[in-house]
Amino acid sequence: MTNNKTPRHFLDIHDHSVAELREMLGRAAFMKRGQGAERPLLGKTLALIFEKPSTRTRVSFEVGMRQLGGEVICLTGKEIQLGHGETIGDTARVLSRYVDIIMLRTDHEAKLQEMAEAATVPVINGLTDSSHPVQIMADILTYEERKGPIEEAVVCWTGDANNVCESWVHAAGLFGFEMRIACPPELTPSQQTLDWIKEKGARVSIHRDVETAVAGVDAIITDTWVSMHNKDAHRRHNLLKPYQVNDRIMGLAKKDAIFMHCLPAHREEEVTSSVIDGPQSAVWDEAENRMHAQKGILTWCLNR
Ligand code: CP
């Protein structure tokens, strides 16, 4: 499809104003309650491109788009010419003539930027090695359902300060909540993110001692110790052992604190089964909310 207007991309949390993010979250909550137009994306087609594996992102985008009345095409990098030498830009130009919106899961952020610059339809970031903004939208929706306004939250990320952590940092800076990151010096946020925290005056602090960091927080968040692009599993396991979320660590947070994890989880590594299956766990709501949050993002991008 072609149009003359600049597409409404969703590439990163901090590309948007709080008002825009609130509009997307409001749409998500509204649709989750069964309110709103019947099939607002009838006649629209979403292309999903995966250069990395996925369960939640693929299924939640597919089912969500169908619930909105639209169609979905799911492509993996290897089965299309993108995986055989065609450029991202040319792929974007061609797909823009067929579909109304594109979601890309890839490795380098630069590939996402190249797709967004060449596409004439909106592009959504479905994860890169340095960000996962659709996940954080689902996480905010989940936090607010359980605990109230995110602006009043104190959250602790423990473990590898990875792509999901970096997007949480951007949310903290925008919404103004307090975020503590407990991580080893080797797996600290990127220099670019540390500079951003300083520049924006975000209430984000870095800790080496997990017990200090989780004291009295509203939510403890973690993620797998070995992400899809990491090759040093053994080293990471040794570095991250002290940052495991277990009953003792949950006991240091507020009594009504929640446990969050974007999944997939590696039980008994970054989190014990007693926590992920326990009464404070919000992880299944987070997984469900991927679909609702993305419905809010899809309708916002397409202005429907
Ligand atoms: N949380 C998340 O993005 O899950 P998938 O890798 O299964 O899509």
C-alpha cells in the first residue's frame, strides 16, 4: 500500500511522548474490556518478520490482528530473500506495496531503523538486541492492573541488564518511576543507556548488591541469563547466580510486591519455580497482555 503521510512507527519507547504511550495503553485496556469498534482493522494486513525465534510475539500478534478483523502473513528471515542477500530497505519498499503494517524481530537496531526509513507503512519493533518496547507496554499494562499507576512504582530489575531492561529504563525515564538495577559490573546497561539516564535525569540507579536493591520495592523483574544472541552461557551463569529471584529475595520486597518476567523462563536459574508459580507472580498476565498491548499499538499506528 502507498500513502504520502509519514507512517506512525512504533520503534522504541522513548521515541514517544507519555501522552502517545498513554493513548496506546488506554486503547489496549479498552479493547481488553471488550469495548470499542467491532473490527477496526478489517481489510488491513500485517506482515510479521522473524529473524529470531518467538512464541509469544508471533502468537500474540497473529491472534490480536485477527481479533481486530485484519489478516496476517508470518515470514522468517531464512524463507524470504532477506535471508539471502536482499537488503532490508528493498524488502521494506516491496512489502509496503502489499501490506499495511510490518513487525520486525531482528538483531541489530540499525536494521530496524533501515526498515522504518524505507517503509511507507508503519513498522513495529518486535525485539532487537538492544530493545523490546512492545514487551514493556504489556508490562506496564500488567503492573497497573495489579498495583495502580506506574508513575508511583519502585521496581527492581535483577540479573543481566539486557534489551528488556533497557526498554524498562526508557519507560522509567518517561513515566518518572524509580527503577533499581541489580547486576554484575560485566552485565551493566550500555554506555548509551547510562548516558541517556544522566541526560534525562531518570530515577534509575545501578546496584551490585541485590538485597539492597530489592528492599521495599513494588515489583521484582528479571529475564533469562542467556539471551538469544549470547554465546557465553557458562560465564553468564557464574556471574548471575547471586541475582536469582527466589523466596528469600521476594521476601525483601513489599508484602504485596509482584514478580515479573517477559518469558521464556529458565526455572531454577534466574527464578525458582516457587516464585514463578507463586501467588506474587504476574507472568501469565504479562504474556496475555502482550496481545492486548499490541492491539493498542496496532490501532494507534494505523490510526483506527
Ligand atoms: N517475551 C517474548 O518476546 O517472548 P517470545 O520470544 O516467545 O516472543
